[in-house]
Amino acid sequence: MVPAFANIVKAKPSRDHRILKGYKRVLDKLLTHKKGVIIAFVIIFVISVFGLLSKGLEFIPEVDSGVLNVSFALPSNTPYTVVSKALEEIESYLMENKDELHIVSTYSVFGQPGTILSALRGIQENEADMQINLTPRTKGTKALQK
């Protein structure tokens, strides 16, 4: 009974069928006009290459966040008090010359034993990290903007 009923009911062509039919027509026209398709491809390709070359490209673009991260370590078994003193000397030098070096601020962390911060950051007693914030390029001198 089902096969007999299937002859009576006419199914509408699905939307996918119509899309595939249209796609087939387009492909047939493109295949009959091979030279025109190749010429159009070459023209579009050449225009794209000229457009890219005129814009200028870089493989790895320049990134300037204005922040320097510096890590240093003194010899093993150096007490944290010596590391702290060395860090203070570096910071004082940087801040004395901050206008010449275009420094806004510094932030330092050293491996003081028994602190949670040194345990979380994995800094040993003889190591230190420093973050140096520089003047933004828009506020710097012409020499800095080059």
C-alpha cells in the first residue's frame, strides 16, 4: 500500500536541490568559457598583489607595549638581602635617569624566602623580576618616536 501511495504524492524539489541545480549551471558556463575565467583570475590576482605591495607588509608586525620586563639572577645561595640591595641600586639608577631613559615607573619583585608571592611566581632567593613602564610614544620626544 505504501508504494502505491508514493506514486500519488508528488514531492516538491528541496531547496538544496535547487541550489545544486543553479551551482551546476554556473559551473557549466564557467567550463565553456575557460579562457575568460583564466583571464579574469589573472587580472584579479595581479590587482591583489599590487594592492598588497602598495600597502606594505611585515612578517611579524612591530609591537610596542611600552613595558620592559627584566629578570636577573645573582649566583646561587646569594641571600635575599643582597638581591634586595642590588635591586634598589638598579631602581635608583633608573629613576635618577628617568627623563633620559623615558621611564614612568618601575615595579620589582625578588625572591624573599617564605612569601606566598615568591612561591607563586617561582622566584628563588637569588632571583628578581622588574617591570619598567616607559613613556607612551605619543608623549615622547621625536627621537623616541623614530
